[in-house]
Amino acid sequence: MNKKMVLACIDGSALSDAVCDYAAWIAERIDVPLKLLHTIDHHHETAATTDLSGNLGVNSRDHLLEEMSDLEHVKSKARIRLGKSILQEASDRVIEMGISTSINCLQHGSLVESLTEFEDDISIFVLGARGKIHEDQSNQIGAKLEAMIRSLHRPILVANQAFKTPRRIMIAYDGGEAAENAVDMVADSPLYKGLVCHLVCVDKKGVAENLLDKAAHRLGAAGGIDVVSAHLQGKVEHKLCEYQLSHHIDVTIMGAFSHTRLHDLLVGSFTVKMLLNTKTPLLLLRSKDSIIYES
Amino acid sequence: MLLLSRKQDWLGNICGDILAGLVVALALIPEAIAFSIIAGVDPKVGLYASFCIAVVTAFVGGRPGMISAATGAMALLMVTLVKEHGLQYLFATTLLTGGIQIVAGYLKLGSLMRFVSRSVITGFVNALAILIFMAQLPELTHVTWQVYAMTLGGLAIIYLFPYFPVVGKSIPSPLMCIIALTAIALTLNLDIRTVGDMGDLPDTLPIFLWPDVPMTLATLTIILPYAIPLAVVGLLESLMTATIIDDLTDTDSNKNRECKGQGIANIGSGLLGGMAGCAMIGQSVINIKSGGRGRLSTLLAGTFLLIMIVFLDQWISQIPMAALVAVMIMVSIGTFNWSSIRDLKENPLSSNVVMVMTVIVVVWTHNLALGVFVGVLLASLFFANKISHFMYVDSELDESNDIRTYHVVGQVFFSSADKFVAAFDYKEAVEKIVIDLHRAHFWDITSVSSLDKAVIKLRRQGAEVELIGLNEASSTIIDRFGVHDNPEEIEKMMGGH
């Protein structure tokens, strides 16, 4: 079987550099190939030309088709050129980071479609928290980020700031299925060897200590990881973000969107709140994630 | 989930959809009135229908950006119904048409469109254009010279106005034509026919009404013969238009949803005092050209239409018929596939015959469903005939053993069966005859019985007949193609041919 890859989604926006760096860091540590993906979304639902003359002449259908396809041909060509240069830049960057070679991939269509298509060959996705549209608004997350995370079933690293080599990671631990997965993943993967891992549990009065002990034991048994446990009280997303700052956490690992859409619609999604508030990149795990980082 | 739409289908193109919706609404008014006149009903029937169908298909249609409303193709099928049984029966027929279309949608009959070849579609479109043009002729016969002058002037405005700098591309030229001709008719006080002369215009919002017909079997026998061709033509034109929009915008549509959506829209139209309708090729192209892409454009086209007809009814009744005729001639010119005439020289004769016969049958019967039926039938026959050439039988004689071996290669079916039987030499006196069917395909019962016939004939001449490869040859006779739909099976079956 081929090695599963790290996939970095590059769109040429401000966060693309960070995406490259994190992807390169992971690919190097777990020794798998790195794939760089840029998609050209054509947005056919939006009209490119407007002619309000409202009449129909001889063969106007053919003329219209010709006109529209010519226009799109030129536009697409330009976007392919741009896409290639974005990928080239990214590729140069990861090679500088010490990756021997990257697989560059340029695709037409929406990013979600491409990601779902590649999913089987990927061990981890690396995305930016914001794309081109919200580039300057650091309090916003990308328009399609939630849809993307929901449609994927592999770990997703959401980069939201310039790369900082991770030394201290934090697992937002609530004893749920995704959280258990996170603990297993950290214990088993070579990626986290030599790092300090903070196990943080918020609320869960009474059972928290027990849960934390079990998880800490699991991590400790794996070896190579320093475990720090913490039990906090308060509003979950605020407490976690405060903890990120006070303990200089570099990456936060948590389960994502494990509730139904209806639940999220009514009480708001915890994952979205975290995406909006987090001070560190988030490594999100969907609850259906199976064995991760197999290579 | 008919109402489940993607967000970008509604909000992906707000600005373009608003402008295009306005342009389309303006263009829908003359068409809805003209098609009402074709059907022989008051203009308000067509206008209410157009409003209702456009608004409903915006929500439940399968092709964002396509415009559905009262159409000429449908109007032509209602003429005798309205004349003989009246308006209430038209409403009842409209409901039944919608019902049939919904059933067709659930039965996924939209996929039957694949049997309608390119030539039939071209024939359909050309016939439609000719019919729309012919429907204008009553307005152009036995009239004063002023009407001709007005119509020509109107056409000139429609085609030349877009060349004006700045305003040309921002004001729809059919609208300019209508405004200019109405102004001329009013100032010169010309004595020519106006829309007001053609019947009632809407003055209120449409109201819900159940058709006033007896719910009996007798009613059904009246309306069913109209509802079936209406349902068929409506679906044909809608699916055809959807394909055109798919090609223009390089996006996909949901054909079965479109069938159901048209059905729901027609039921709505029937309940609001409208006639049956379907997608409009010309209007949909105008919508795309004007920058419309999403469902919003269709919704707004219907909404603007209703607002305009309710508030401007006094003005609309003043529009001279000549202006409508000019607009409809434009629609007819725009609908006709002119390159199909140029291509007549290059296309194979069989394709041309299919196209021209479709046109002739439609123009003759005013029934697009019949035309398509004839076209599809002809195309299938031509195809069967073509394939029947792909069969030959050769043979060799083993003189020492007195054995004649026939090798059958190719397609044996109803059209090539006679040729197959005739390929054997029944005069030759040999001990044994071997028929090798390894490379033959038997497609139907006719081919099997023709094989029986040949074998019996040969046996009667005293020869021992041996068939080899019969199982392989007749594997194609099975109707269940699901098993064979994978490449290896097809390769195994058709290998060597």
C-alpha cells in the first residue's frame, strides 16, 4: 500500500505560508509524502457578463454559447497560470523547510469536492482558517470551513497564524469518543514524540479526575510524551483559550462537530466557537476517525 | 425534498438575477398575451399562468435560471379544447397535466429523453419557431398598411436599438419597441387593434378556484386526450431547455426534479385560473444573456410580471397588437435553429429526413408530441437499418468429409433476420452442416426463430446440422442488462466485433 499523504490546501492567501509550514513539519516528522492542492472554483452560479438588450437574433443561442465559453476559456487560462505559480511558491517553501519533494496538484471544481475525492489517500489535511475573502478579518473563519470539516473524516489541522514549531500541545478532553481517539492518536503517532502534552478537562465534576488519570496513564504508557493534566471550571471555550495563552500551547487537539446539525443550530456549535476564539492552530478529529497516521 | 436548494442557487448571483428577472418579466408580458390569444382565451389566463408557473418553478424546478411560463407549444394543443368545451375544462386539463407530469417525474421518465436524438430536437425547435411565426399571421392579414409599417418599425427597433451607445445594452429593446409603438399609436390616434381588444386583462391578484366541471368519467374522457400530449410536450420542451441552459452555463440540472416541478407549477396554475405551461427556450436564453443564473431570477421574473400587469393594466391594454407581433417574430427568429439549414448539406440524409419530417408533422398537426413521436420512430428505424448491415455469413467446404461450415459474424435481429436466413445455400447437397455462431449476436426472438427456420430448411435437405457457439451468441437476448453493464462483460460479449 502506498503511504498516506499530508495534504496542504493552498489558495495564495496570507495563511497559505503557515499551512505550508505546518504541513511540511508534519510530513517530515511522520515521514510521509506531502501533497499541495490548489483548486480553481469557477462559480458558475454567478454571471460573468450582462447584456440587458433582451432580444434574440439569428442563432443567438450559438453566439451566446460561443461568447460565454470564449470568456471562460481566457479566464480559466489565467487562473491556471496563477494556480501554478501559487503551487510553485508553496513547493519552494516546503522544500526550504527540508521536504525533499512535494506533489503539486491543481484541480478544477470546489475545494470540498476535491478533498472528499482525495480523502482515502490522506492521513491529515492542513487548511487555513480563512481564505482570500476574509483574509484581513482575523475574527472571521472561512466561509466554507465548517462545510469542509463536516464532510471530511480525517484529522484536519486548521492553521490560523504564522508557523511556530510545536513544543506543547493540548488535548481538549471530555471523555467522549473523539477525545479518546485524540488520546490514542497522540499516544500512537510518531508526530508527538518528545512533545509536552497537556490534558485539559473543563467541568465534568466528579468524573474529571478519573477520566484524566486514565488518559494520562494511556499517554504515559506510550512513552516519549510528557503529560500534564489540568481540570478547569467555567465556560469551556473561554477556559481552553485562556489555558492556551497561559501555558504557551502551540497546537490544540479536539473532537469536531460530534453533535447533530440540529443541536448545533439550537445551541451553537462548540467547534465553531473554538475556531473563532482559539489562539493556536486546532487539530480537529471527527468522531468517525478510524486508525490515524497509519503509514 | 423538492424545496431543498443549495444556497448559491438562490443567492449566488443576486445582482445579475434581479436585473435579468426584470428583463425577462418585461419580455414575458407580450409572450403570455400572445400565447393566450393562440389558445383562444383572455390574456389574463396566460398572464396568471406565467406568474404562477414562474414563481412555483423557482422553488421546485430542477434547473436554476430556467424560465417557465405559458408557452406557445402548449397553447397550440388547447385550441380545440377551449373552443369546444370552454375555459373550465381547460383549468381541469391543466390540473391533470400537472398530475401526469408529477407521476412522470417519480417514474424518472425524464431519462427517456436519451431516445430523442439531436435531429428530433432540432426539428422540434424549428417547428416550434415556425408555429409561433404562423400564429402571428392572423394579425397580419386583412389589415391596413399602418399595421405592416408598425410591425416593421417594431422589428427595426428590436434589432437596431441594442447598437445605440450606452442605453442600447441597458434597456431591453423589445420593451423599447412596445413603448415606442404604443406612443405612436396613441399620439396619431391610429385605428389599429390593441391588446385590450383581445379580451380581459388581469385587474386583481389571481384567486384560488377549483375548476367548475362535473367530476365524472365523461369529463375525464374529454380532458385526458388533451392532458397527455400537454404533459408530454411540456416535459419535452422543459427538458430540452434545461439541456440548453446546462450547456450555456456549464452546470448540471436535475431532470426528474424538473419534471415534478413542472407538474406542481401546472397544478398551481390550474388552481389560479391559468393555463398549462412549460419551460421557454427563448426566455431562458434571454435570462442567461441578461446575466440571470439563479432561482432568484425566475422568482423575480414571475413577481415583477404580476406587479406590472396588476398596476399597469390600463397601459397594457393600449399596446398595439403590431408591437406584440414584432416581439413574437423576434422570438420565432431567435428560437429557430438557423445553422441546421446550413448543416443540411453536411449531415447524413437519414438525419435530415428525421429533422424535416419532425417539422412537417408538427406544422401539419400543430402537435409537437406527434412530431417528436414520428421523429423518434424514424430515427430508430434508420438506426436499426444501419446496424443490420453489420452482419455477414461466410462459409467453407471440407470436401473430404463433405462438411460445409458457415461462420456468422455480426448483429442478427429483426431487421437483419431475413438477410441471415437468405445467407445459407439450401441447394447444396452435403452430409453435414456446421453453423458457427461464436462471433454472432442474437438480439431478439426474431433472430432465434430465423435460425430455427434456417436449420429446419437445411435438415429437410438431408444434412446433419450442428450449431456451435449458440450460448454465447444468444447471451445478448436477455433483457436484463444490469449484469452486463460492466466493461469486462461487455468486452467478453462484444470482443472481436
